[in-house]
Amino acid sequence: MNPQRAAHAVRAGKSCLHLILSVGTILIAAFAASCGGGGGGGSSATHNAYISLPQAGTIALLRIKTESGQVGVASQTAPVVGTAPVGLAVHPSGKFLYAANSAQDTISIFNVAGDGALTQTGTTVKTGAGPRTITLDPSGHFLLVLNNTGDSISVFSVDASGSLAQVGSPVAAGDRPADLKVTPSGSFVYVTNPNSGFVLGFSLAGDGTLTSLGAPFAARVGAGFIAIDPSSKFLYTTNATDGSISAFSIDASGTLHTIVPNYPAGTAPAGIAMDPSAKFLYVANQGSNNMAGFTIAADGELTPMASFVTGVTSPLFVAAEPAGTFIYVGNQSGNGISSFSYDATTGVLTAVSGSPFDVGKAPGAITMVP
């Protein structure tokens, strides 16, 4: 072989080798990406939630790992002194978030970016005194605000831009109301009154008007948080005073009928939530630093799970992912969010690795992005 042909062969061999190495590198990189980058395996996919941090005057964006349920703080809104935001609600479109500023008697409105980041828009909207609990009706047409120290409910219509306009005058909601929920059907609204142990009921009209269902329904003294099943057939309240849960059925008129007035739950039960399938009910026992679990029968009756679950400290609220198998609990002591997976057959909770996850301050409320 002459020198020119030899040099050409060497160059061709180097080019071929370079091509092989390049393809190999691409394949290895693709394989590593599919395996989560080699950091212990698992997908890096995440979804979003928001928590209020009243002591800091901020709202935090949480990134939740879809497969593991692990929680991290991605960003926070700028602190605003004297607001003490508590209640949160995300619009069904996912475009807007509303926060109840309990110390300022206002609602803040935020635009939600594609990555979940929040940008406050316009001025705050005035409400009654001490708003702590807010929720949107299933259609997203109305925002309902429970003015906890003002003993009233304010209703606001929501337009396409997310702006709010008050509907009529605030409606009386009893003495120091604690929680408010709209049925998934959008037909009825219920409010707890801890001092009297009553639940008040209202019908919700298509124009946002609330009409009382009449005499209040008896629960137990200390009636606080409410959970309603997805079919709008059953309602449950936690009763902090005697450590129980009251169970009700809901008929076509919105009337509550007692199933059992006092299922034992734990010490000072607070937050309550059920999984998306409505097979299991979970309760945060703020006074005993544990969680109680129940299975839900077809008639709404509850059967307690065998044991309490620890890993929470002064838990205030409980939330379930709209789609998934994780339960999240807000701890007032320890400034953390506890995360649990649950068994789809038994409902038994198992703490997620690394739980609880520090969020800096005691969380006031959580809302999951639809």
C-alpha cells in the first residue's frame, strides 16, 4: 500500500471509531436519562401543589415527585407582612390561584405560569373579617369565602381573566364557623359551627346565590373540618372536643341524615380527607400526633383500621392527590409536610422516604393542582 492510501485508511479508521464512540455515548446518555440519571432509579417526573405559610406571609410552590411522593419547595411568593395567608384554592383551569389573607381581610389573586410559578395580579379583593377557608365550586364560576371571625360567607363570581366580583351580600354562617365545603355536584354548601356542634346547609344557585336549607344539623361540639365523598352522598366532620367523627348521608334535597354521630378517632382530630376512590378516610389527630384511618362502606359507615400512624407532629390538615396514591399532612410543629403512600386494597399508610419534608414555617393549608 502506498503512503497516500495508508494515510487515507488511518483517517477512515479514526472517523469510523469516532462515529462508533459518538453513537455509544448517545445511547449511554439516553439509557441514563431513562433510568433517572443513575441516582437510584425512578422517574424524575413531578407535579405541583401549593401551601400557605401564614407566619412568613407567603405562598410556596411545591414540586412533588410523581412516583415517590417526595416533596420539595420550588419557589415562594414575595413575603407580605400583615397578610397571614391561610386558605388556598386553584381554579379548575389551573390558570389562577386564590389566597385568603386572614389578617388583612382580603383575597389575593395569582396567575399561574406553565411551570407553576405565581405572579400576583391586580389589587386584593376585600372580604369579611378573618377569612381562612376558601373554595371554588366545581365549575370554577364561584369562589366561596368563609369569614371565620366575621361569621359569614362571601360569594364571588369568577370571570375568564380570574377576576372576582362579589355576589350579593355576605350570608350568615353561625357562630365562629370553622370549615366550608361545596359538594362535588355543586348543588350544596356546608359549614361547621364548633361552639354549637352544628352543621349549616345551603343550596347554591346557578347565579351564586346561597339559600339556607333550614334548621342546622346536629353533629358534635367541636365540629371542625369537613370531608364529602365524590358522589355527594356522604359527609363527615371531625369533632375536636370528644375526639370523634360524625357521619351523615346527604339526600336529594341536601338534608343531612346521621349515620353514626361519634366514631372514635383520636385526640383533637382536625384535618380529614378521603382517597379519590372514596374507599378510605384519613384523620389528623392534632392532640395525639398521629393519623387514624377508616374504610368506607357502601352505606357510608366507617370501620377503623387496626392502628394509628405516626410520623406527624401537631397535624392540622390532610389532603389526597386527585389522581395518585399519596396522602399529605401539614404539621404545625416541625414546619413540615408529611407524605404517605396508601395501599389500594387495605388503605394502610406507609411513610414516604425522607418524610416529613421541611417547608420552613408551619403550613396553613394545601391545595393540589388539578
